[in-house]
Amino acid sequence: VSIINLQGQDGKTFGAMGLALSDLFLGRNKSVGLIAASEDQAERLFRENYVEAIERNPKLASRCSVTRLGLEVPKQRCRFEAMSTAHRSVTGRGRTRLLIDEARDIEARVVTALLPAVFAMSGIECPRGHVQLDASQVAGAPLACSACGERLVPWYGRITITSSAGVYDNSERDWLAELMES
């Protein structure tokens, strides 16, 4: 879990976008989820930051397909989804990376509904991105990459929380201020 607590316009969303696009276009079998304060905000962030960056780069654009709230990079078997903030609708899919943008505006129950799906993701992978095995495939797997011979290393689901810390307002949104305080 990485927490990036900066003031507005300091590059939090842009930095998280760089992590996500790196996972999607350089990794294998990655599943990235973005959650923001509302589905409309998540869609706007996705369009303005991800889609526009991809469209400006013909190589990236040719390697993926974009939908209203997501994208797929078929050759890498990677996908991205901007998600709703309803706690009942965010569960059920494993994520290798979860991006929580402006976390101070998201209710604790939405975040806690997402955490198990990220924490359950793990396995081993080639540090150069040739091979990635999830936990169910690790037993009996070779210790080295079949493509380059590098030793396979453990990988885990990752959570990146970005926000400018909120203030206590005696609501479900106090979780970020409490986390920052601790």
C-alpha cells in the first residue's frame, strides 16, 4: 500500500496514471482498477488522463482497445477499469493494482469492499515481465523464467492511495484522515 498525500495540482493523478500504464503496457496479466469520488469523476479522469495520453501515442493506441470506462491490452492480457463508487458494485474481481484517487472523498465501506480482491492477488513473476504466475500456479513452477533465465520473484497486489488529506467530519470519509494520522 502506497499513500501519496500532496496538495492539489501536485501530480498525484498523473503519477498514478504512469504506474497504471506501465503495468498495462509493460506487464502481463495485470488488472488495474481506478476508483474516484463518483463514477462520473472516474470516467472524466479516465478520459482526460488515460485515453488522451494513449491517443497521443500511436504505438500505445494500436495496442489497446478503449471502452467507456476501461481498456484492454490483449497482447499483454491486461485490463483497466474505472469503477463506480457503490460498495456493492466494486466487489468480485481481482485486481493487481488499485488506484484510489482523491481518497478523502470516498467512503470507508467502498475501500474496505475492494481491499480483499487486491490482497488476494499474488504469485511469482519474471522481473523482466516475461512470465507471471498467480498463487494457484506457483506449486511445481520452475524457479527461473523460461524466456530469459532470470529467477522468478514474488509479486503482490498493490494499492495506491492519492489525496490531499481530509479533515474529520464525523462521517464514513474519516478513514483517510485517521490513516494519515496513524
